[in-house]
Amino acid sequence: QVQLVESGGGLVQSGGSLRPSCGASGITISKYHMNWFRQAQGNQREFVASITNDAELNYAVAVRGRFTISRDNLKNTVYLQMNSLRPEDTAVYYCNAVYPSTARMYWGQGTQVTVSS
């Protein structure tokens, strides 16, 4: 059974930092494209950042230069370092895993990030 469990969200003031993590079980994250998405209240879920199985990094324009995605293969965990947070970053952040050859996809349950002004 595959599980993606996010943690590390919370409440932070504008300009602050958080580092949510996504612990995986049932899959080996280094074989997957690992992604972070977010969904603000009333909005559609949107892409934030990804690290491919080949360790290629990609970021949404809105977070480029402020957020960094990384993974620890030994811990089978993906991280999203978020710096210089803004109120518009407030959302539920979801971890997503996609197997490259089949596009089989898994989602975590999400972690709330709230940035106060």
C-alpha cells in the first residue's frame, strides 16, 4: 500500500520560512517524479515544484527563487524549503508521486500552510 504523508506546515508571518516534508512508503521516491502542488481556498490545485527521477528540478514562476525542492533517498522523503513566504502562498500543500513510464499517480492528504501579513 502506497502512502504519502505530508507534515511540517503551519502558521508563519510574512517573510518567514517553513519546510514541509513528504514521507513515502510503498514506493521508492528516487524512481518517481515527485511533485508539490497547492490549493488555496476557492482556487484550483496548482503546480508548485517538482524533482524528477533524474533529479531535474522545476518550479512554478510564482515560487522560483524562494522555494527549493529536495529529496533524501535514504529517508524516502521529499522536502519543500519555503523562504520569503507571502500571504498569497497560503494554501494546502499536497505531495504527489508519478511513475514515469506508466503515469501512475499517488497523492498525500495535504498540509496547511498559512502566511499572515
